[in-house]
Amino acid sequence: MLNIIDNVIVQFDQALKTLIPGSVHTQRENPAASTEPVDLSESERKHTAGLMRINHTGEVCAQALYQGQSLTAKLPEVRDSMTEAASEEIDHLGWCEERLDELESRPSLLNPLWYGMSFGLGAVAGLAGDKWSLGFVAETEKQVCTHLQDHLQKLPEQDERSQAILTQMLEDEGKHAVNAEAAGAAELPLPIKSAMALMATVMKVSSFRI
């Protein structure tokens, strides 16, 4: 059983691994591994890099949310569920980072800010009770699925590498939402859903360029 100091060290280590490029190690093969690289125009490259930067920042937020929630979740099975989901999100983080490198781009400079805010939100959700914490996961993943579907429509048609990554991410995020609902997630009030959507919009707009 970890004490407070141990938990702080673990969380700090996880934050560094999430925020420092090249620090995460994926468990699964990159879905784009079997697709051939294609030439993109300069405008297509920049546009795709912006979209992948948004998705990378989204995974930074997901790591922070799950870490915050696992820290304050009350039931062991809920904590384990958060930890398992966070492990899959690490794969997403690594895949997006690899694609950004291929596109000669970088992650968002605002990632430390988004990590801190998301960790705080996750911890508060966990303190509110496990059913609300799970409800927060379910709603977050549903909104992520919506924006992934939107990004798949906006990617250049020939960019099969980015499409493969987002398609696998979409499948995983959908599974996380279903699992959270099956575990007893509470339906969040509409004002909270709207606030989450607004925060996500601000993140997407800022991360696209910065």
C-alpha cells in the first residue's frame, strides 16, 4: 500500500513520462506500421500535424484525468479500471508522438498546463464518488470519439498512416466509455457536459497551432 509520499513520487514520475517527448513506451504495435508513407503537400502536412497535435494533447489530458481519478477513487476495482485505461492511453500518446515526428512537427507547448488542469479535474471527480468518476470517464470518452470521427473526415484522403492511428484510438475510446457505463457510471448533468465540451474546444483551438 503506497503512502502519501510514494503516491506523490509515482504521480510526478508519470507526469514527466507523459510530458517529455520520447519517454513513453507503447505496449502495442503502431497501427500505422503496415501502411506506406505518402507524400503530402506542405499545406496538407501542416494541417495534419495540427490535427495530430490536438490528438496528442487529448491523450496528455487523458493520462492526467485517469491518474487523478485513480488517486482518489474509493473502490479498488475502479482504481484498477482507471489504471488499465491509462495504459491503453499511453499507446495512443506514443502513436501520436511518432506521427508528429514523421510530419516534422512537435507536441503542443501548452501540454503542461492541460496536464495540470486535467489531473485536478480527475482528482475532484474521484472525490465526488466512484459513480460520478465513472460518469466523467464515459462522457469524456464519448466526446473524444466525436472529435476523432471529425478528424478522420478532415485528414487528407491519402494519409492512411494517420487514419490507421485514429481509427484504433476511436475503437479503444469507445470501449472505455462502454466499460465505464457497465461499471455503474452516473449520467452527468447537462451543464457539466457543456462545460467539458467548452474546455475541449479551447484545447483543440489552442493546440492546433501552439
